[in-house]
Amino acid sequence: MRFRLLGDALALLLLACGGGGEAPAPGAPAPAQPGAPEAQAATDAAAQDTAAAQTGLVREVFAYRGAGRDPFQSLLTSGDIRPLLEDLRLTGVWYDGRYPARSVAVLRDVTVNKRYEVRVDDELGRMRVVEIRPREIVFAIEEFGVTRQVTLTQTKREGVP
């Protein structure tokens, strides 16, 4: 588009100088005289198009898809790092021994008092649930390109088997 506008600007400049330097093609309509109203309207329209194109801003837009986060987004304003493993407490596990994929673990973020119900392959911030066992949950945490596994165990309460 930039080249087309540049070509239009050059044609306009040649037309304004009074010479095109080229003979019209056979069968082509005769060029308009510089004083003709059609020529004036064409030059005004071309001048407005080039002026609009020169003053307009063109901005590149990038979209990050797939794994990873947008590296230009601040970690302080995004919720990507929340919740932290240190803030989570395992409050309950509904374990299905027949079909372990149907098991559900209930976690509580003690800093903001928020409750999470997770299953296998669910993600919480940078953590992914790998496995749910009868009294514990296993997370895979990716930090700085390295993945590690951490187990969070449910604390025993008195009177509860």
C-alpha cells in the first residue's frame, strides 16, 4: 500500500509540473487538461488520500498463543503467579478409587480466602495438577523453564479418620 501511495504521489507531482513525459497509450482516453474540473477533482482526491495516509498511525499487534505467558505483561498486575503453593491448604479430597480421573480436590488460598476445586490436568497459576491421591495432591510447577513436582498433603484433624 505504501508503494501505491508513493506512485500516486509521483503521478500527482508529474501532473502538477505539467508534463507526464509519456505518450498516451493507443485507444486510451485523452488526459484531462490541468484547468479542467475533472482534473482538479482528481488531484484534490489524490492529495486528500496521501495526506490521510501520511498522518495515520499504523501499529503492529502481536498475539501470544500456546504455552507461556506474554513476556511484556507485568507479573505484578497479572494473576498468572497466583495462587502460590505456600498459600494453599488442602481442605478435602473426594477420591474415586475406581476412576481416579473423576477425583476432586478442594484447596483454599488462605491469603485471599478463595476456594478452588481442581481435577487432574487443571491449572492454578503456574501449577498443574498431575495426580490426586486419597489424602494428597501432586502439582507440577514450572519455574524458569524447569518443571518440578510438589506434593501437598491434607493435615489430619482430631476426630477425623
